[in-house]
Amino acid sequence: MKDRTLLMIPGPIEFEPAVLAAMGAPTTSHLDPGFVEAFGQALERLRQVFLCPDGQPFIVAGSGTLAMDLAGANLIEPGDRALVINTGFFGDRFGALLERYGAGVTHLRAPVGGLPTLEEVERALKGASFKLMTVTHVDTSTGVVADVKGLAALARRYDVLLVVDGVCSVAGEELRMTEWGVDVALTASQKAISVPPGLALLVAGPRAMEAFRRRKTPVANYYADWGNWLPIMEAYEARRPSYFATPAVNLVWALNVSLGQILEEGMEARFARHRALSRACKAAIAALGLEQVPLKPEYAAHTMTAPRYPAGVTGADLLPRVKAAGAVLAGGLHPEIKAEYFRIGHMGPTKLGDLLATIGALEAGLAACGYTFEKGAGVAAAMAAWDEQG
Ligand code: PMP
């Protein structure tokens, strides 16, 4: 039997062979003309993927949490007020991070699987003078997708900077930075951007860069300071080598390959494919009789699905059996419901066949746990939902 499983967790995901080949190529100097070209091109392509033609991209070695730090450290000064639209684990993280830089943080929470309404957000914005609002576009701990477009409109009305944690969304979930008026969007390489873990990616729009330039106090994080990175990004984009801290050379090569593939597919087609995969996955989950964490279908993200275990089945029973049948899925993450649900990632290069294999493995796992259902119903529902979408 082949020792091969599908990695279908909400990051890291399965990567394309050309991206992995770039990772495995001999490492070049960070000053090599070929690398300078790849880095410059990757910066230009990031603007296109984030749909932010007038934004300033940053590519820095680190994970998604560093991308959050790049936003918090550079935009918060001690005493600033921040509103966190909190839909789970990563909202808590953003709040804690902003407090570390001296912000007074207000969390606007919803019950697990829910989403604060725009009316509640507007009431909070009216009630205090915030410099910045953050939102987790897709909270990976709940599978809830926020209404970034609606929040951006409110941010503009109340003159607040909007920072979007797009770690589980960018290049999968629809996100239009300039058109919607998002000030900062950030992500990491290992999810829908489709590059192994190790890069923090951020695009800052003009209002965010202006807020950074108007700072009165030094940035309280040396490595994350945009003042250190901006000249480097500008130099590479002008195809001049430059140095502040050694870039993750192979990852940047791989990033440029992946961004090229993403743009070749096209952002609209990519958003549509993620929506289609998501509908197929959720149809399968419903057909198998499983509930989901998001409280309403319209709250459910398109990059992942968060099904609840059926009665009598635990993660310790199910997930190893699904893995034995060929697909690695993730357990729960949200502390309040950790043992009650699991997570399926379907982002990046995922194809219908990957999803059908995953649903098949899930069915095999459920059957092995003694759960009663109509065998094949999940796969059939996924295919039917896919077909309906043309
Ligand atoms: N935000 C969200 C929404 C995430 O899903 C994650 C990672 N799962 C992070 C932030 C943190 O990213 P990293 O683990 O790469 O530091």
C-alpha cells in the first residue's frame, strides 16, 4: 500500500509540485540577480492577489502571527484604542497582541459559531474613538467568515483603520482590498497562498502607511518595524538587491511560482472554485447527518468546513480512522468546543477529486466508528452540489 495521505487540514495544505521543486532547488544568494527578479515579481504579484494596486506589500520570514505583529507593532502607539471583531481563537490572539503594544482593546464577541452584526459593530464604533479595528476574515477555530466588505464601509464612515487577518482567507475567500476599502490585509504562506510555512505576507494600503508615517513613538518591535523593511521591499521591487535581515530565499522563490499559478487561474475563477468546493463539502457533511459550528449557513467560510462529531463519536475515535483511510483532518481548536468538532481544509490547489477522496475517507472513518448512515451519501451529495454549480 502506498504510504500517502491527503493533507486536508486548514493549513498547512497540500502544495503543487512546481512550488515544492522551487523549495528544493539549490539556494541562491539573496543578492543574486535571478533572486532579485523573483522577489520583485512576487511583490508585484502580491498586489494583484490582494486586489490592492496602490498597496505596499511586505514579504518577511516568519509565520502568520508575525504578519499580525507587523500590523500591530507598526500601527499601534501606547494609548491607542482598538476594536477587535472577535469570532474565535484568532480574535483573542489579535487582542492580546495589540495590548502588548499599548492599545486599549475592546472585544466585540458573538457566541461560538456566530458573528457580531454590523449594527453591533456600528454601535461600538459610535461609543468610543478607535484608531483601528481588526477582524479575522475566516476564524480557523470556528470556520466563521466575517463580512469584511460591510466592516470596511463602517471603518470608512467612522474613520477607523481596518486590519484584516486573512491567514485563512487570502487567495481563497473573496477579498477586494482597494474596492472595499481595507487598510491592511495579512496572511501566511501555508494556506491558500499555497507555499510551505515560513512567510508572513502583508499588504498595507495608503491610509495605513500614512498612519505609520505619522507615528510619534518608535515601533516597539525591531524585527517587525516597517521602517526597516520598507526600503528593502522598495529596493527589490526596483530590482536592486538589498539587506536588512536574510530573506527566506527558497520560500520566496516558491512564493513567486505559486503567485504566478494563482494569477494564471485568475482571482475571480479562484474565488468561484473555493465557493464551489465549499458548497460540495458542506452538502456532503449535511448528507452524512453532521451539524456544523457556524450557526447559520451564511456564516460558513469557503476555505474550510467545521463539522461537529455525531453523538457517540469522538475525535480520538474518528480522526485516526479517517487518516488510515487516506485523509488527514484537524481536530477542534476553539477552547469552548474543542472536543466537539473537527476541521476540513479545502483551499489552495484542492480539486474536486481531493475533496471526494476526503469525504470517502470520512465516510470510511464514520463507518468504522459504528456511526449509522447511508454509505456513499456524502460523496453523492458533494458531486450533486458540484454539478448544480455547473
Ligand atoms: N490567524 C488565523 C486566522 C490563523 O488561522 C492562523 C494560523 N492557523 C494564524 C492567524 C496564525 O498563523 P501562524 O500559525 O502561521 O502563526
